[in-house]
Amino acid sequence: MVRLWRRDRIGSEADRATFRTLHTAALAGPPLRNGLTKTSAERAIKHLRSLLGAPAIAITDTVGLLAWDGKGQHHDLQAVSFIDRATSGVSVIDARDLRCAASGCEVRRGLVTPLVVEDRLVGTLQVFGPNANPALLRATEEVGDWVSGQLDLAELNASRTRLMEAEVRALRAQISPHFIYNSLSAIASFVRTDPDRARELLLEFADFTRYSFRKHGEFTTLAEELRSIERYLLLERARFGDRLKVTLQIAPEVLGVTVPFLCLQPLVENAVKHGLEGKAGGGSISIVARDVDRLAVITIEDDGVGEDPDAVRRALAGDTDSVGLGNVDERLRNTFGDEYGLVVETAPGAGTKVTVRIPKFAPGVQP
């Protein structure tokens, strides 16, 4: 009875075969999601051959061999000549094309299936053995389609990365020339009256521009982003003087949280530019970062002139020329999900409050 119960818990042979297939596919998938390269092909090919149960397989791009696994590697140059056989389906390579003098070589027949990304041929999967029966042909076609799907995901990830980089470049381009001019003017005004402060401000300006314009990954830490914001506000206070009051309340627990690069700085710049510059007598900005369960909740609030809610909605939807709010909102949603977009509370004469919610841990997100 005990033996029967254990056998039932383990499952039937069909269940175990299904598990082995899924496990093997899971091992082959991650390298392929980095794109079709020599390295990714070499890492995935053993698992693909295991899926197919073939004596040998090859992976090529459109010009040459990327990897071979199994017997008969002396046929690798022939594999390159079969790239042109890749069509919309599986092509059969017969014995006449695989002449071989090696005794006992099992590479007598072959199958070639195209690897396609966005309707574009990027390579081939080639399967070799003593015969090319209908079952192997069907398996080759299915595995080829699955590999193409993984490569599609790689292209999608690459497109997403390029989009994120373009959005960051757009934000960098939006750093106001007036801010740079005004900062340098403020620094120059202290050169004679307070040389030490002028030197300090110049160093802060250099650090601010270095952080904003250096080649950077998609992500940084909240601590790094806040440090850049502090530099920005220090330079603005040199210009505004007592007209600009700043309050920061940062929970130490969230300083190491990973955030998209330049996701908070544009919000603070927006608060200064649209909230306070047009307000007689200046105003105040508060930046609060709280540790709330699995989230870091950051609020940026000013008591400035406020904005038209409809204009804010258009900015978040990307229907205006400004790239600030809409850019940050889109990058947060793309990174963490739609529930993590910006929440903006504002009205004319009522100031503006922007809330950013960021998960403290998110798969695949690291500085």
C-alpha cells in the first residue's frame, strides 16, 4: 500500500516526461532571451538537443555556425551551407547532401527550420540523425517555433531597453539651459563676496551635471537619486535665497531601494519651475520617503501656484510637449506595472503633491 501511494504521488511516466520536458525548456530559455549570439547558442544547445532527442543539432545565424552539439561535428561546414534552405517550414536534408566517409557516423539525414524574429530570418536550427521521420520533423518545427518565441522576447527586452535609454536622453535634454545659466550666475555672484561658498557651489554643480549626464544604467538607488536632488536644490537656493524653503524626511530603510534613473529629479524640478518661480515671495518644497510594508512611498509637495488638473492629465498621457511627468509615469509603469504610476494632486492656487510608490524588491530590477 505504501509503495502504491508513493508511486501515485510521484505521478505516471507521462507526468514525469512532461516535467522533464518543461524543466529542460526552462534551462534553455534564459540564454536565448539574451538574443541569438554565439554565447547564448552554446549555453542553450545541449538543452535543445535533449528536448529533441537527436544525435546532433546545430544553431546558426544567417551567415555562420554559432554552436554544434552531439556527434558528427565534422559536418559543421555543411551546416553553414544549409542556412539558405531555411524557408517558412522545415526543410529536409537527404543523404546526398550529407556525404560522409567517417565509419559509423550517424549524421545521414537532416532537418532545417528557420528562426524568425518579427518576420525576419535571424538564423536556423538544424537537427541531424540517421533518419528524418515525421515525428522528428514535427518536434523540430515545434522546438524551432519555441526558440523563435524566446528570441522574440529578447528583441522585446532590447526594444524596451532602447526606449528607456531614449526617454532618459530626452530627460537630460530637458534640463533647462536657464537652470545652468542661473546656477553659474549665482556661483559667479559669490566669487568676490564669499569665495569659499562659490567653490562649494561649483563642486556641487559639477557633481550634479556629472550624475545627470554620465552614461548610466536604467536604474540607480534612491539614495543616489536623492543626493542629486539635494545638489539641485542647493544650487536653486543659492539663487532664490530665503524664498525657497526645503524639507526632507527620509526613512533610512528605503535608501537602498532601486528606482529608475532620473525618476524623481524631474518631479522636483517641476515643483520649482511651475510651483514656485511664479509665486510672489517664493515657497516651500517637502520631500518625504516612507517605508510602508513592501513599498517605498515618496511624496514631493510644493505650496506653489498649482496646475490645471486637465493639463496634468494631458502631460501624463504624453499629449503635451513636456516630457517630464509623462516620461517618469511611463517608465514607472513599464518597470513595475500600471499600479505604480504617478499620483498627482493639484489645482490652481492649491500647490501640487506628487506621490511615487515603488516596490522595495522587484524581479530583474537592480542598479
